[in-house]
Amino acid sequence: MKPYHLLLLLVLISGCRRDEQDPQTNYFPVLLSRESLERSITFHGPVPIEIPAKVYYKDNFILISERFKGVHVIDNTDPAKPVNRGYINVPGCVDMAVKGNVLYVDNAVDMLAIDLSSIGNTVINVLSRTKNAFPELTPPDGGSVPDKYKPENRPPNTILVGWEK
């Protein structure tokens, strides 16, 4: 074998490698239609806090986000006896922030601005919705989204709002 054949063979062998694939997730997506997503912002009675995330204090109220689900509203007027006043349903909620009397929260891929001026009431006033402000939620285990759940392979106008095992 001539030396340049050996060199060529080494180059070809070193160039052959298996592509590493991202491990796929063990979670399954929770999907909502666009229409259902936009109607989903409601206030209702207290629910148990299961997976708390961010916490904000505003005018004697504590707001606690619940991963993929919404925001708990706790009346802390008497810190010795906080009262769970209710829950703002916000599917796809991962993050929130408060500025002035406005709660900014993600509703899956959308950004909402919710009026907090009447936080103790049962009426929710969405001031604005910015559609598709965020990328879709990724699986909690860091795995890749299986092809069958990617937007182009799902029913039209569906939004991924969370992940379940």
C-alpha cells in the first residue's frame, strides 16, 4: 500500500463518526388550542400549592407562581395568619414579574399583562397579550422534543402549555 493511500484511509476513517442524538424526553406535552389558551385566564378559589416557583409581595398580597399552571394569591394582611384567597389560572406559566400594578406572566408562548389594582377581587383584567413572545416550553428533563410533538406535526393552532409524566 502506498503511503498516500494509507493517509487517505486514515482521513476517511477519522471522518466517520456516529452522530450523537439528543436523548428524547420521558415527558408528554400538554396541548391547548390557541382559542382555549386565550380564554384560559380566570380567577377561582384556592388550590393547593404543588410546585411553587417565583414569589412576589404586592400590597399585602403574596403571589406565588405554580409551574405550568398559574399564580396563587395569598392575603398576607396578618402575617401570622396568611389566607389563600384564590388562584389565577395561567396555563404554561413558568415565570412572572410585577411592576407597579401589573403582573407580567407567560401564558405558554404569550406574554400577558394583568391588572393587579383589584387583586383581592375575583375578576381578572388582562391588559394586553403579546402573542408568540417566547419559544415553546422545553421538557423539564432536558430531553429533546420528539418529532411527533413538534409544531409542524401537531394539530393546527395547538400550543404546548406544559409537560407531564
